[in-house]
Amino acid sequence: MTALIIDDEKRARHVLRLLIEENCPKITTIFEADNLLQGVELIKSETPTIVFLDIEMPEHSGLEILDFIEKEVFNFEVIFTTAYSEYAIQAFQLSAIDYLLKPVRAYQIKQAVDKALKFTGKSQTNRKLEELKASLEKSSFDKIALPVADGIIFLKFDNIICMNADGMYTKIFTSNTEDFLISKPLRYFVELLENQTTFYKPHRSHFINLKYIKSYIKRDGGYIVMDNDETISLAKDKREEFLSIVNGL
């Protein structure tokens, strides 16, 4: 299996190469490029399985890779190496793009490579990169990438009615009546969308979009009904907080 490191810093390439060699035995060949255009040529000639791509480089940012590679050539996984701020990291997470924060750690390399190999060929890398680039350019995020059986679904926040925990899975109900069962726990989405003020967690098993509340029913301890008629439990210790929030809407 072949990997490519694209980074303008020689020391950074050397450290990353050592970490890959020591922790990723499935990768047997590693190529290096010190700029994006050289990296693009190596992608076309060597067809790597994984590309480790720095974002901040002279002349061309790593995000510009979409400008130089046709969609049909995107048969590799991208793992960004970056020193980006926490705000920008949210864009990576929402776009389902893997990233390694500098300085890179050995366990991070192993986790990222294992994940990349698992999804090779069906992760729609070009679409994820387009969403990531658009999010970073406008400095706002309005979509989340959902991994499904045959690839990735990009869903707007506004189209999410609610999310319900189902063991280590999460069921997502949408305004277009299409529902998704995603192999991630509810906690993952709560943490990812914690800065989106329209979302609220009324119960340990539910995460709702306040825009889609149809009614609040006082009987039986109190519960919420969403626009799709989904019934949402309201924890006792959340009742006062919830009523305060909805009264302010």
C-alpha cells in the first residue's frame, strides 16, 4: 500500500514518515512532495491509497487540491495535517474529513490510517473536500456529513427535526421525511452541534431542533411533540430550563 506526504516543511515530512513507518505496517511505500503541484503529479503517477496533506503551504493551499485533480481521479483518502484553530476544526468534523493536529502523535496516525482504510473507495472524498472548502471560505457551517452504507449524506442543520439514541447508533429524523440510522452515538452529535443554538438536549436519549417543536404536553410528567409527531421525553431536571427556553422563542 502506498502513501503520499505533501508538506512544504522538510522536518514535518520526515517526522510524519517515521511515525507512519513505525505505526502503520500496511503502508509499505511512502512518497513525498514539498508543494501541492508536485504532489498532484505524484498522485496521478503513483496512485497512492492515502494522501497526508498540509493545508498551509506557499503558493497553493492544500484545500486547492480540488482545482487540480478531476473527480474521477479521486480514488484516495485524504488526511489533513494542520495547526488550524478549534473553530476551523469544526469544519473538518462536520465534513467528515480526517485531520491530524500538529505536532502529530503516534496514536493519532494509527487511528486516522485505520479509519481511512476502512472507508477507502466509498467515502466520496471529493464531495467532502468541497463541503470543507466552502465551510472554511464562508466561515460558517450549515451542513453535517453523515456516513451511510454507500457513502456520505450531507444534511443541512435546518432539515434535522430530532435525533434519538439507539444504543451506539443514532436515528436522525429529517423534514423531508427521510430518516437515517447512523453508526455513531448520540453524544457524538451533541458535541458536534453544541454551538448551534437551535439544538437542545431535553433528555439523555434525545437531541432536538427547537424550530420543529409542535407542542409541549404537561400530562404524564411532561413530554414534547415534534412536527413529525415524534414524541420526545423531557427529563425532570430539564423541565424548568426547557420551558424557559421555549417561552423565549
